[in-house]
Amino acid sequence: MSYATQFHTNITVELQYQGLLERAIITTLTTVLCCVFLFINGTMLFTLRSKPVFYETSRYILLYNLLLADTAQLVQSQVLYLLAAYRIKLTYPVCGFLSLFANLVTVVSPLTLVVMSLERYVAVCYPLRHATIITIRSTGVAIIVVWAFSSLSLLIRIFLLLNFPFDELDSLLMNDFCSAVAMLLGPLADDYDQAYTCILFVSAGVAIISSYIGVMVAARSASADKASAQKARNTLLLHLVQLGLSLFSTMFNPLLAGLSRILSRIVLVRIVNFFYVCIVISPRCLSALIYGLRDQTIKPILMYYLCCRPSQG
């Protein structure tokens, strides 16, 4: 079993030392925060389907895809968090299904950010050809490719799971709580996960940085729309921050596994709760807040729905 699985076992044991009151308070706070973020994301998703301008514009279609993946991740993360907090163990097949779903939507988010960055690059660097290159059809194809590539990773993980000798286990009930890392059964799965994560985020980072450099170069030309270029640069920087937060969330378990060697268990459990809010829950709502507050087309409609006002039709 990998070091990450051993770390999860230590966390499970430590949860026994937490008082019921402390655990109830922490889980209630995280659940309330998660529900607030789900409400914001859900309202944003509804907003992006409320007007023709949103579902007939490529960047809003891509944003909808990103928000959908982030929202699914948010729900899945909170479910696993509550199961772990109350020491509810799952069987390997059930946990495997949940972790595979998590891996699917985790890959969709950075790939969608790459496509969104390329769309902004084309808008600034090739404004006259933007309407012919970035169409509803090409956007749909890009989204299909993103989900297909994510599904390919999913199939590889399923193959690695099927190679694990489950028949040699005394029981299919897990010894520790369910997580994506706990399902990295065997060294091959662990190595694949590290290599795939590295390749994915390095490639996505290079694509976004290249788009940013391209926009900066285009902004220096006399014919460029300075305001549009500046807005695109800010958007690409935000995409880079989002990618960084997504990468940091994948490093969540290895980081805590390292801290487990130098910190007491009760301190470590509290750090887990803090990190969970900061780098797992909060970034899942970042896209809705960034675009909901920055985009002047979305903002008035989003605020209208957030205030729970009846639709004017």
C-alpha cells in the first residue's frame, strides 16, 4: 500500500481523538460553506442558460463546462469529507466509483481552462478571424475532446484497478476512509497518477503562459485594441491562478503525508480541515466569482438571480 494510504489510515485513527462536539462544529461549518458555494455555482449555471447570448457565445459555453466540472467536484469532495469525518467506511467498488468520478472532473477543469485561454488568445491576436475560428461547432468539438481525453485517463485507471488482486483481500470493506489517493492500489497506479498529474499540469501551464505571451506581444502592435488586450491578459492571469490552485489541490494528500511525520496527530487533523476549506472547497467557487463579478454581461443577471427575485421573463 502506498505512503498516501498509510497517511489516510493515520488520519482515520486520529479522528477518534477528536471530540464529537468539535467534529460536529467543523463538519457543520464546512457543509454550510459548501452549500453557499453550491448555491452560487448553481445560480451561475442557471444564469448561463437564461439568455440566448450565453448559450450562443463560445466563451460562456466553455465557462458553463468549467463550472459544471467544478460543481461536481465540490459535491463529491464534501460527500467524501463527511464520510471520513464520521468514520463511515465504504467498500472498494463504491469508493472506486466515487474516486474515478472525481478523477474525471478533476481533469476536465484544467483542460477547459486551456481551451478558454486559447479562445482569448484568438480573440486578441486574430480578431478578424475569431468569429470563423471560434464557432459554436468548434467549441462543442473542443468540449467533446476535453471529456474524451478525461475519459481516456479514466479507462486507464479502471484497468489499473482491475489488475489489483481484490480476491486476496479478507473483505472488500476498506480499512480507512475513501479518497482518490486511497484507491491508488499498487506501485504502478501510484506512479501513473504522479506522472499523469505532472504531464497534465505542465502542459496546461505551458499553453496558458504561451497564450499570455502571445496576447502581450499582440498588445504592442499599433492595430491592437488596448482595452481588449488588457482584459484578456488579466483573464489569462486568473486562469493561471486557477490552474495553480487545481494543481495545489492534487498535492493536498502528499503534502499532508509529509507533515504527518513532523506534527502531532491532533494538529495535523486541524490542518487537514483548514487546507480542505482553502484549497479544495474555495477554488471550486472561484470561477463563478471571477466571471460573475468581472463580466458586465453576466453580473447584472447573476445578481438578479442571487437576490432570489422572480424572473421577468
